[in-house]
Amino acid sequence: MTNIDDLMIPCLNKKFFGFECMGCGFQRAFSLLLKGEFIEAFFMYPAIYTLIPLFSTILLSFFVKFKYSQKLINFLAITSISIIVISFLIKKLY
């Protein structure tokens, strides 16, 4: 049986330039969520909890049209970007 961690794509930014990008940790956080380790997933990549609803809403909006889908997508996108940038800066400072 294949371990999901063996299928992860390496970060090319980290490989070539030696430092993590703003997306580093997403795959590991998603893997932790699948294993039920919710707190560890948050500490690995805090935006995981806004990105999953964002991607789900975008996907759902292709099939089902609902009144406030674009406002919800915009809110989740802005929130996700904010969390990603803030957590990236915190990692760099500490």
C-alpha cells in the first residue's frame, strides 16, 4: 500500500533557491487533515481551513448557481491570501 506522503510533489522553490515558498506546507497539512490531525494541520499551514472551502465553493459554483457564490468566493480568497501572507511572514521572522 502506498503512503500518501510518498506521493507529495517537492517544492521547486525550496529545492532550487533554498527557502520555502508561500505554498510550502499545504500538501503536508492536507495529509494531516486526512489522518485526522486537525491541530497539527493548522500549525503546518493555517490557510488550509479557508482554502478547502474556497476550492469547494469554486467547484460547486460550476454546477450549481447560488445567489452569493461570487461574494463568498471573494471573501474566502481574500481571507486565504491574507492568512498565507501573514503566516509566511511570521515563519520568516521567527
